[in-house]
Amino acid sequence: MGLRERKKQRTRDALIDAALDLFLSQGYEATTIDQIAARVEVSPRTFFRYFASKEDVALSPTADEQEMFLAELVARPLSEPPFTALSQSMRAMLSILKEADGAEASRVVKAQRLVHSTPVLLGGAMRLIRENERRLIAEVARRRGTTPDDLQSQLVVSVFVSIGLLCMDGPTEDLSGLARRYEELLTLAERSLRPGWDLPVRAEAAPASVAS
Amino acid sequence: MGLRERKKQRTRDALIDAALDLFLSQGYEATTIDQIAARVEVSPRTFFRYFASKEDVALSPTADEQEMFLAELVARPLSEPPFTALSQSMRAMLSILKEADGAEASRVVKAQRLVHSTPVLLGGAMRLIRENERRLIAEVARRRGTTPDDLQSQLVVSVFVSIGLLCMDGPTEDLSGLARRYEELLTLAERSLRPGWDLPVRAEAAPASVAS
DNA sequence: TAATTTATGTCAGCTCATGACAGATGACAA
DNA sequence: TTGTCATCTGTCATGAGCTGACATAAATTA
């Protein structure tokens, strides 16, 4: 990789870190682009060459998470039932973050805390999640052998995502706490859902061993 | 009601209608506050005395909906299981909108279409919904005889809300179409959930007529 | 009608965000 | 090494969203 690209990556990371730190210490609205740019020693105009908006930089770790989750899901074996594949993707993502370079994990946790404590960012994060949800639905539909407009596929993704959101609701101290709450919610969800609810109709569990 | 209050209400409604029409015809971002104010013949400054932001006016019908829904839920008899109470509140709200003055219903449908076609407004709407979700959880928790931090209560609300969101995903032509899709999704949900999943643990259905 | 409260308009100012242009810097071939 | 090219960066100008301060106009109350 050339010097140019490395420099760009460093500037980008520096902008994210500076922004997150300023946002968390003095508040999102109270922080100006000028302050972020000054801390990284670039012009305010340059900030906007890296991020489309002030919101963009705050949500960039969340956007990365979404990409990561989708990538995990696509990589899951097709033999897994849809809801299982979703759950496992989340577990995989969490453990990757835990193993990975501390800088990235730190950004994710910081962004999580920031988003959760700033209403306008919460809205932005929800928008990202909703947009990714469409892609998740496409993947789940593929696994269920249906088109993306299949309501049951949409419901499967929707229920899973709502669990993820609940998970983010509590206070985020670190990744382990997040993982713990996630497992707890998953147990509750499985207790509330009918076995096989996420399977394609062809493979649905027979109600009382009666042939259809 | 005095003349002053009536005038204020008329100005407010006029601002909402002007904004929605402009947003829908030429796009949300492409519309300026000046244009909205000019159409109602007030100063731009006055606009901000009625609405905190450009987003606020676009989401005001959605915010009203949220208030309305919560009011319906609180009015539901305590004898109803939580998820039933939620479903019935939605039905009640839809039929009230259908009966009510056409202006309000028109605003709701317009806002729906607008929000669905404007990413930033989608985020804003999600924020409103999430904020109301906290109050819905409190009410559901009360009905289940738990505190608001009870995870199962949160799950009940979360699943219901995710159905509502799915409902809004499709194209919104009118209120009847919305109601139809809602019923369809509700049927699917009930088919996916275990009977009694939303009941307090004390009243949970026994798995096979075995006394606990 | 007079006094008080409240809504509105005007103005100045800040931040966010974008286009245009010029200068600086890394990439690459002769 | 040097010159050329592509790309990144800074400066400037501009417009839109939003807010505080103050004066004016309108409605309420006495």
C-alpha cells in the first residue's frame, strides 16, 4: 500500500477518534467541526472530504458494524436455519471485535455509548440499521428459498434486529457486558417463539405427526 | 377557546400542510424554511416558534400518532393480555383515524409517504418510535406486574413495534391498505409465537396439563 | 379605554455543508 | 534525478438551518 493511502487512513482514524472523544467529553451538539479539524490539524474543509457530515463521523463505527454483520451472515453455512444463522453471526462479530486490535473495539464501544446518549444520533443509527435490514432480508429470503418480499422472512429479520436493539438499550460498559445481555435476550426469545418458526414452510415441523 | 389560540392552531396546521405538500412535491432537502413560511405568509422566524426544526414539522403527524397509540393502550382493559392490548390499540387507532376529520388522516398518510421516502426522516421517525417504546414498555410492565426493566416486557413491546415498522415498509396508498397489511402481519406473528408468551409467568400456559 | 400579556417581524450571528480555484504533495516514467 | 501527472489539501465565498435580542403589533383583561 502506498504512502498516500496510509496517510489517508491515518487521517481518517484520527478524525474519528478526535470526534468521538470530543463528542463524549463535551457533547455532540456542543462540538464543532472546527474543533475536530483543529485537533487533527487539518482544515475544516478537509473534514468534509472524509465524512459527508458531522453525523457521518459519529456513526462510522456503527456503519462498519453493520457491514461486518452482513458479511458474517453471508458467510454462514446454508444448512443453518435463518434465525440460527443470524444469532451466530452476531456471536461471531462480537468475538472478532473482542480478539481484534483494541483501537477498533474501543471505537465501537465509544460510538455505542455516544449514540445511546444522543437522540439525533440514535435516529441516525436506526436509519443505518434499517437500511442494512433490507440487505439482511434479502439474504434470509435467499436462505428460505423465497423472494425478499416474503413477509415471514421479513418477520424473522425484524424480530432478530429488535433483539439487537434491545441489547443496545442497556448501558454499554464493555463488549463482554454486551455479549452477556445478548445471550440472555436470545434465551428469552427462543422461549417465546415456536420451534421451527423461521424455517421455510416445506420444512415446517408437523403439529402432531400427521402427514400433510 | 379564545381567538388567540384558534389563530395559533390554524397557523400550525397551515405550516404542517404547506410543509408536507412542498416536501412531497419537490423533496425534503430541496425545500427551504423560507418557502414554507412564505406559503403561509409568516416570517421564517415564526416557523421556528412553532417547530423546533425542519424535521420537527415533517414528523409532527408521526409524533401525534405515537401519543395517540399510547393513549389507546393505557385505556385498554387490564384483563387483556399485553400483546392483545397492543394489537387492539393499533386497530383502535386506525379506525379512529378512518372515522375522523379527513384533514388529520390526510396528514398522517402524507407524512407516512414522506417519511418512507426520505432517509433522514426515517431516522427521525425511528427515534420518535424508540422514545415512545420506553413508555409502552412501562405500560406493558405494569400490566404484567413487573418493573420496566423486565426483559420479557421489553421483548413483547419490541416484537410488536417491529411488526408496526414492517407494516410501514410497504407503499402507503391509504389507511385501508395499511390496516390490511397490519392484519396480515399479525396473523403471521401469532403463528410464529408460542401461545401465552406475553403473559406474566404466574399465568403461563402449562406445557402439558401438569401442575407446577 | 388603559394596561398587560403574548405573538410576530426584523436583525445579527453562529454552525453545518458545498462549490470553485489554487497550491502542495505523493506517484510514476523517462 | 527530473518532469509530468494525478490527487490531496487549504482558502474563499455562499447558502441553508437555527437562535438570541429587541421592537412592534395584536389580543386579553381590567
